[in-house]
Amino acid sequence: MATVPGWTVITALLAPLLLIGGAAFAATLQPCGFDQVSCSISQLAAHGASHRWVMTLFVVGSGLCVVLTAVGLRTVRMAGRLMLAFSGVATIAVAAFPDRWVDGRPAPMAVVNAHTVAGWLVFLAAALWPTFAANRTGPLRLRWGLLLSAVQLAPAGWRIMYDISRGQLGPADYLGLAQRVLVGFEGLILLAVVLLARRQATRRQAT
């Protein structure tokens, strides 16, 4: 009988905390100040940022935690686990292809580049994995998987269209805040599924 190990709860909890908490810490290392409301998390790991290696480690650590969570989440469909693991690998790719600061300030690169595409893949994979993971015996039913994916796809799709339109869809004043809220929401979904999966596995073992 498939079980979900206890360490999966830790990795699911750490995945968003490393990004959001790590960004809060890395922002304090910037001598010119850093606006977390308008600037993205990955800009703290960009070329030109002060102590960029700190945020880089946090981003890589978060991606590894997502991959490990996918490994431990054994009671959902393999397609969903693969999609979840892919989002973790894409998170690591965001750090592997960093953005760049210009004149001592965060500045976006060209729209079509490895860093931007990796960011898109993170949000898309994180949004789609609940639907791919849904099954009749696991903690996620199809209707819930579809609902969770739809809720996440809306802001993720808007961000992608914003990048493609070069900011024509609205002001960038709250892009950083929106990104952090989305990361936190995705993290809550992942943690909830892991906890439900462990509870379900425990009940089955008891019977």
C-alpha cells in the first residue's frame, strides 16, 4: 500500500517559505533598498544584485523541495507528480538563467529569454499539477483538481500575457506582491494535498 512519508510535509512547507522568507532576507542585503511590492523574487538573484548567491541558494532550495515533495507524494497519479517535479526543476532553471540589474537597479531583460520562459513554466506547471494528479482513490478528485488549476491559471496566465505585451496590460506597481501571494497560495495547496494524502493513507492502514 502506497504511503506518504513524513518528510514530505517538511519539504512541502519549506518550498514557499524559502522563496518568500528568503526574498525578505535577501532584500535587506541590498544597499540601495529593494521594493518587494513591485520587484520579483528572482531579481534578488540577478546579476548585479548584492550577495545574489544568497537568493540563488534559496531559489534552488525551493525547487529541490518541490521535487522531493513530488517524489514522496505517492498516492496521486504519476502524471501529477511529474508535473509537480517539473515545476521544481523549472524553479531551479530560474536561478540557472538569472536576470540582470542595470545601473544598480533591477531591470527586466528581453521578453523571450531563458529566465522569463523558466518563470512561465514554473507557474504553469504549478497550476496544472493538481488536475494531472487527480484520481478516484487519492486525496484529489478531478473536480477539485480542475478548480485548483483554474484558480491558479488565471493569475499565471495574466503574468505571461503581461510579459509578452511588455507591460501593456497594467502597471507593474504590484507585480512583486502578486508573485509572492501566488507562490504562497501554491504552497498552501501543495501542503494541503500532502496532509490529506497522509491522513488518507493512515486511515487505510488502520482498516
